[in-house]
Amino acid sequence: MLLCERPRVMLTLANDPSMMSDTMKVRGAKASDLTAVASCADLAFDVPRTPDNRAELASQIQQGLIQVMGDAARVLGYISFSPNRDHLFVDAIVVMPEHQRQGIGGRLLAFAEQVALRLGLRSVRLFTSGEIAGNLIFYRRRGYHKTGCCREGSFSRVFYSKNIAPWWRSQGHTRPQAPLGSPGGAVGT
């Protein structure tokens, strides 16, 4: 049993210039990207996608849950995520092996955090393999904290979360008002 639920929600995103470089862009995956996305997963995980895996990827693409990063000619990586009641759940971050350790995964994760902020969500949550030390370091360096772990057969999962909401929203408050007489505050009489 998985502890994380991924509701099916259509998510559309416009390319925001603040979230991309000159040559690489993050954009919503299209049906025509399925082969490139599946190939990226095959190579990154060193395991070919089964027909069921490909069908799941196709479904995620159709629902707008996969964002790809690449240039005009190719997909270099992708992230799949879905909004939940109060958080964004990251299902996968996948980068082509020859492009790993070049900042693509970090940029995809930062993109997801910006989406979560725009949707008014409080946190980003995910899980990763507990056996891949590089993954654990990757998330800790980006401000994620471990919230739990479990074993599912031979697979060890480590759960992470990062609070991305401004402090006042995460505490259930409205945006604080500037004091009277201060810049942005009302002037007292």
C-alpha cells in the first residue's frame, strides 16, 4: 500500500520566463513526447518501461501532470506532479543519465515549487529510494526534511516534505499588515 495518493487533476501551465534558461525550457508534455519521456525513464532507471508503465505515462501526459525540460530537439528530463488539498506531490523527477549533475533535476524541482506557490499550496511532498544516497543528499540540500520511511518488499522509501508557504499562510493567518505609518501601512491621524 502506498501512503501517498495522487488524484487525477488537469494542470495547465504557461511557460514563465523566470523559470527557464535561454536554451532549456520547462513545458507541459504533449502526447508526441511519450516516446522521449519513456526513453528518458528507461535510461535513467536502467529498466525498460512495461506496457503498463507506458500507459501510466501516457495518462499522466494527457492529464497535464508531466512537465518536460529540454531544448527544441530533445527532452533532457521530466517531472511529474499533482496538486492535492494542501500540497503538491512530486511523483518522479527523471533526467537523462548523460545530463545528470548539470542542475536539470534541481531546476525541475524548483519549477514544481513555484507551481505549488502559485496554486496556494503549503508544501511539496515526495518520496525517494532510501538506497540511493545521492537522492537523499539532493533533497536535503534543497531544504527538504525527512518525514518518514518504510519498506515495501525490497524497496525502501524515504518521505520528504518542504514547507514553501510564507510563514503567515502556513500558520493559517492572512497576510500581515504593515504597521501604521510605515511604508505600505496606513498613516495614523
